[in-house]
Amino acid sequence: MEYWALVESLYNTTLSLFFFVLMSLMYYIGIKGYRAKNKYGGISSILCGICFLIFGYYNSVIGFLAFPYNGFMVWWIGMTLLFNLLFTTIIRMDINKMKREEKNEFKKEGKNKEKTILRRYIRRMTRENPYREVIPFRMELIRKSFHLSGLLIFLAFFGFMTIPPITLLVNDSVITFIHQIGPSYNLLWGDIADFPYGFGDFRAVVEITMFALIAALAFTIASDIIRIVWGPEYSFFNFLTKSMLRQKEKNAAGPQIYIITGFIFSYMLYMAGIIHIFVFFSGILIACLSDASAALIGKRYGKHKVRLRNEEVKSVEGFVAGVAIAYIIGFVFVGPVYALMGALIFFLTDYLPAVTADNLLNPIFIPIGIQLLVFLLGLPIGWF
């Protein structure tokens, strides 16, 4: 086998192994959560593990990314893991220093050091319960702002008005850069002539979008696994988000893991030619924006409460807002007929499941449901 073909195979195998390791970890976390009587988190984490198993199999058979992007991803995963371990080490050292200061009663010194951001964060994580039953509206607003990631994916794939797709700009920049460092690139990644994409290549848009999704998963899941196994004070992502954890996220993956996993699953179906790209974006934007609208409007203006099967309380106002936004998004991307299916599935996945995260179900089931209706009705995707 040619040397660079062997290198490509090695990187691809490593990426597949990454997903299989995540599968095992999610199964462990799911069982841990289930035994801790957190059925919601336990089952949702196990479902994530099943998705990772599928991702690993897909990558080993078909491949998510062409070389050298699969190699770039492996290096990104390694750097992400190293960074999270470094942050964990810094936190552990600070905790040990704080314990020694308290033991030796260095009150003045301890008080001064607590003015640092890390010290205040550690105090809050170790002396208060970071897992909340009820999230205040301000924190809910920050949490739901992460749902805007669906719009970032849209910009990455389609761009906006006169702005070309972000992925296309990235690809063109990478090509320009590797030509500037030609000898170094040849040494590390092989002949520049074998680079898989050219300037303005649509294939780059497709695969770099997947690259961005997997990169986001790697960054968030490393931090989340550390949170679950070692404690929330060691999680860098938890530090960034100011600890907006809900009780059902204790001993379980966070909502950002569920929604990114759902994105990757549906986008994988698009790459495999199973669903239409407009169906994909209809599904993930409904999952993002409708869920955020339902939560925020329900919390702010909800007066007519509804108790769900899982004993969670939501409001009629939030339900109406979520379904309305779901239909509008579906109307724009797939037309009024298929928009009905998107809105219906949003309602079913958001309000009926008792022990499964809607952040995982929505971005998977909505595109699949819409595409199934497309297959059954045979109507064109768009305005009918």
C-alpha cells in the first residue's frame, strides 16, 4: 500500500475509533444515570451512544471526511482533549491550594485570591448545587442562545445574500495557505496535487460542514464527560456557560451533546443521499428555533400550564409559539404541505416523550418524517 494511502487509512480508523470510544462512554454514562434514577438522562445518553456506533460504522465503511481533512479532525480531537485535561489540571491545583489555605487559615491571602474568576467559579461549583430544578428566565435565555447554532450551519452551507458559504471561504483559504507552505505541507500531508478540493468546489461545502459539526461535538463532549466523571467544576464548557445545568443533566450528557448528535445524524443522511438538503435544514432549524421559542415564550408569558407525562410543566402559550414557528420554518424550506408534518413531529417529540431528550429526537425525527412524507406524496419540495 502506498505510504499516503496508509496514512489516510490510519487517520480514518482513528476517527472511527473515536466514535466507538464515545459509544462506550455514553453507554457507561447512561447506565450510571439510570441507576441514579435519572431515566431521562440515562436513556438519552444511551441513545447518543447508539448514534455514535452508527457514526463509527458509517465512517469506517464510507467515510465522513476526505484526506487530509480526516487527519485535521484527528489532530483537532487530540488538541481538544489535551486542552480540557490542562484546564482540569489547573482547576485541581487551584482546589488543592484553596484547601491548604483554609487549613492554614491564611484568610487574607485566601480572600484576595478568591477575586479571580476561577476561584469564584470553584467556590460556586463546590459549595452550591450547580444542578437546578428551575432555570431563571435570564439563564434560560443564555441556554437557548446555543440553539442559534442551526443558523450558523445554514450560513456555513448556503451563506447569506452576497456572503458566500463560510465553508467555501474556509476551503479557499486553506488551499491558498497550503500553497504558501508547499514544502511543509508535502512533508506532513503529501502532494498538494492530491488535495481533494479546488477553489469554489461544492464538495468542500458539504464535507467541511460535517467537519464543523464533528469538531463541535469533540469540543463539547470532552468537557461534558469530564463534568460527569470528575465533577462540574472541572468542565471548561461548564465554566464558559456559567453553570446553567438542570437537575436532569446530573449523571447525564448535556443538551448541547444531544442536539449536535442529532445534527450529525441527519446531515449524515443527507450525505448518504437519503434526505434532501432543504429537508435537513427544515428539521434542524425547527429543532433549534421552535424549541427555543416555546421555552422562552412559555417561561415569560405562559399562564395556562400543562403537566406532561414526565411531570414537567409547560404552557399552552409556549406550545402554540413552538408549533407556529415550526410551521413557518417548514413553509419557507419545504412548502406548506410538508411544513404540517414538521410542526406535527415537533409537537409529538417535544410534548409526549417522558424519558428522552427532545433535543436529540427533534433534529433526527423531523427530517426523517418530512422526507418520508415526500416519498409517500411525491410532491415537489417547496411551495405547492
